[in-house]
Amino acid sequence: MLKHYSSRLALAVAAACASLPAFAQDELEETVITATRTPVALDAVDAPVIVITRQDIERSMATDVSDLLQSHAGLEIARNGGPGQTTSLFTRGTDSNHTVVLIDGVRINPGTIGGAALQNIAPESLERIEIVKGPRSSLYGTDAIGGVVQLFTRSAAKSGISGGATFGSLNTQQVFGDATLSTTDNFRIGVGGGYSESDGMPVFVDDDSDRGWRNVTGRLNAEFDATESLTFRARGFLTSGRTEYSSQTFSDPPYEDVSQDFENSVYSLETDYHETGGVAVRATLSQMRDQIDQQQSNFANTPADPFDFAHTRRDNLDVQVDLPEFHEHAFSIGAQYSDENTEALSFGTGFDENTTAFQGFVQDQFEIGRLTSRLALGFVDHESFGNEVTWNAEFGLSFGSGTRVALSGGKAFRAPDATDRFGFGGNPDLQPEISEQYELSVRQQLGQHHQLSLAAFDNKIDDLIEYVVTDFNTFEGSNQNIDRARIKGVELAYQFTAEGWRARAELTFQDPRDETTDERLLRRSRESLMLAVDRDVGNLDLGLDIAAYGNRKDFGFPENVTLDSYALVNATVRYRVTNSFIVQGRLENAFDEDYTQAQGYRTEGRAYTIGVRYSFE
């Protein structure tokens, strides 16, 4: 159970809950895409879906995407130091490389090692975020064991100019702007970007030198309606900068000041053909790049390549056909072809590899009376290990009392990446990690504006890849498929909406366990609590959110350590001076909680951010 964190947290929770009113107002129906790759009403989706809107993004004043994700149940963040440092996302207790991250439908997970670089993505360039928890390999291929996070950049749909600036703790500064123009009735173009920098903070708990960061972001969206049925789109997204960090020297002084340059980019061309009530065809040609260049001498001190680096370039063709409804059935057929190049040098081991993969899927969505179902079957032909067949099945039944019961399941996988196969300890004969997950959920509408939901899930993962030491004197070894894990959990959620009010409470209990050793999986808590309340009073918007986590295990020598539980209380305030001009502020970790997300690394204490926004529409 969650421990009693402090009397201050209890008072904050009590105050937030006591402030909920007893009146409400209807919300507009919301549509999501990521769960099925087709537009579906949120209330009709039986998979666990989280939507973070543009309003949520602006209210949060978040520095990067991970700050937004960690305020929702089932999404845990572990950061190796303060803002700007390497960040890992654990979705429902799965590993940090078990979640697919997309920007406008294009996968940005690197082919070298680890998950997507969430710490590099500025939220100001985003229109919304959709998160689907649970297996989705049938639709998205490798890595979709824990779920899918899709980031939608700001579109060219609405004309206008907006901009703003923020300043906060650690001398963190940010400026951003966005402009959209419709030159004709059928052509729209949008541009935007931002610049941010910070003095940063020490990375390690026993270090005292600040490590800053700099980030430059730019984006471009263009749309052309050739006919009423045919639209062409071009998109470009680029973020680049430098992050300072610390390197252990095992001498005096114990740390060296080093840095790395990064670049993450996505470029795509898309054609979208759709007939009203008929066939729809979408084809997307894209390229993503994930590049890290460390300004530090590499392990082997190679003269030809003096610095470590990790580069991924992936070219991708994605085609999807949505067929007209046929006897209550809606079929979708899709195929993707990717050609990935990975080049890296790390720990004295380098490689330059090309990997191709083909993925196809078919999906059927149908409704018969109160029963809805979504069935998907996926096939992958992957160069590194061969073929894999995956599936998803969801069945939902509605009752007249506002109750909906859903049963879902799926098989997902993660293909070994280039570092697993050819990097330090590389093993070209590795097999994919395989997951099979089932979930039962109940959703109950209470009146028009209160909703309760309960979900229980069970996820079994086989052939997890681990580094096996064969010589403890030199720590030589190789990667092997040796582990298996099982993650069982329950999520309880409550939502409330009213005129001027929004509130949600989410409670998660899970047991992420390594079945090979019977130890809890590292950096994942067994229990967490999320509470958020927003209140609009005239021109004033007030917000309070609380995140509490139980203790976690982490790496240690000679044995693993236990990280203490913690609770964070944050508050926001926004004032609309005019309809176009807004001033706002945010206080994070209001009670200056001393906590740790990764053993040996620092986390930020009490922090503030103030800012202004202006829009011309």
C-alpha cells in the first residue's frame, strides 16, 4: 500500500478533493487515432487511452515531454540527473525500450539503444499527445510491448500568430513562437519553433558542478487540398542542441566536465485520399534521424574516431487503406517498409549496420447492438531475426445503466536492436522479446459528468535480453535471451468535469517482477497515486496536481538498493489579461521533497517557472 508520505501531502489531497463541486456541463466528444490508426470516439475505445490536449500542454509549462507523461497513471519516468539529462519511460512496468514513440505517425525510437529521446522534445511544438497502454505490435511493430505514445505537432489548420517566453529556476529561459497562414482556400502553411537554455544542476549527488543544456526546435507543416477528396501534406520537425553532463574519472577530481551534441528530426510527405462514406487511402514517405555525438574521448582512444557517437537514420514507407463499411464491419489494411542504418562507437566497440523490415496488418472493427469488437493481425519480416505474427483483440459490451465492460488481449514483441547484436557484448543470434498481455476493465458513468473505471492487467514477457558476464575479472560477456518477466496490476481512476472544473484521480497497484530471479524489476514502483484539479474562475485559472510513488529497486554494488517513496505537489496559476494575453506561473515540488529517481543521480528541488503568452488570430 502507499505509505503515509507527510501531513502536508494529506492536507493538499484533502483540500483538492473538498473543492470539487456538484454541478457539471457536457463535454464535446473527443476523437483519438493512435489506438486503431483510424479516428474513433474516445468513449468507444476499449483500450486504455490517455489524451493530453493543447490546453493541458500550455497549463503545464513543462520543460520536455517526459514532464507531461509522468503526471498520468502507468507512466513512470526515471531521469539520470536534472532537466535535460537522459530520461527513461516505463509504461505499465515494462522496460524503457518497450514503448513506441511517434511524431505525426513516424517512429522516433533509435535503432542503437534505449528509448526515444523524450528529454529533447519541447512541448510547445505539440498540439496534443495520445498514449495507448498495452500491446500494439499488430499495428506498430517492434517495441510496442508497453504501449504507444504519439506526439502530434501543431498543424496548419488555424490561421494566426502566437508566441511567448518563460523564465525559471536554474536560470532556465525559453522563447517560442508559432505562425499559420492560409494563402488560398486550399493551401495552408504553419511554422514554429523555440529556443531554450539552462545553467542546469549537478548530475550526481556527490558532484557540485552545474551541467547546463541548450535546445533549438523548428517545425514546418504545409497542406494542399488538390480536390475535396485529396490532400497533400509535408511536415518537418527538428530539435538539436548540447547537453552537459559528468563523466566518472575514478581519480581526483572524481568527475570530468563533458558534453554531447544531439539532433532529432522527422521529415515526411503524405497523400490522403478519402471519399465520404467510402474508401480512404493514406501513403506516407518519411525519414527520421537520431544523432548523439559525445565530446569525450572514447573508451579505446581510437585516433580515427576520437569521440563516441550513436547515429540512426530510418527511411520508411507507410501505406494504409480503410475500406467502406460492410455489414457493420470496417476493415483497414496496411503495410510498412523500413530501411534503417545504425552507426555507433561506444565502450571501444563500433558498428555500421543496415536493417530492413516489412510489416503488414489487417484490422476489423465492427459493432453489433451493444457489442463492439476490434481485431487486428500483424505480420513482420525482420532482417535480424526472421518472421513474427502478432495480434490484438478487444471486445466491449455496454449496458443501459452507463456501464461498459471490456476484455482485451494481445501479443507484442521487441526486435533486438543493433547495439544488442553488434555493440558491446553483441550477439547476432538474439531472438525477439515476446509479450502476451490480457486486460479486463469496467467503466461506469455516474450521472453525466462523473466516471469511474477499473482495469486489471497481466503481462508475461519471455526471452528478455540481458548482458551475461562470463569473466568477472574483466567483465567480459555477451547479450543473451535469458530472462522472463510478469507484470500484474490494477488501475483505478475517477474523472470529473464541470463548467470551470476538471478533476481526476488515478491509483495504480502493480507487481513488475523478474520471474527468473523473483526480484522486482528495477526503477518501477508497486504503487502510485495521481491527483489533478483545475479550476477556472473568470480570467483566473488555478491548478493543483500531486504525484506519489512507492519505493523502487535500483542498480547497486554489490547488491541492488531500495529508493525511498516520495510525493510531489505542484501548483499552477494563469491569468488572462485579455483574450490574447496570458501571464502564468508554476511551482514544482512545492514542499521541496528530497527524492531519487535513479541511484546516485540528483533530482531538482523546489522550482518555479513564470511566463507570458500572446496570440494574434
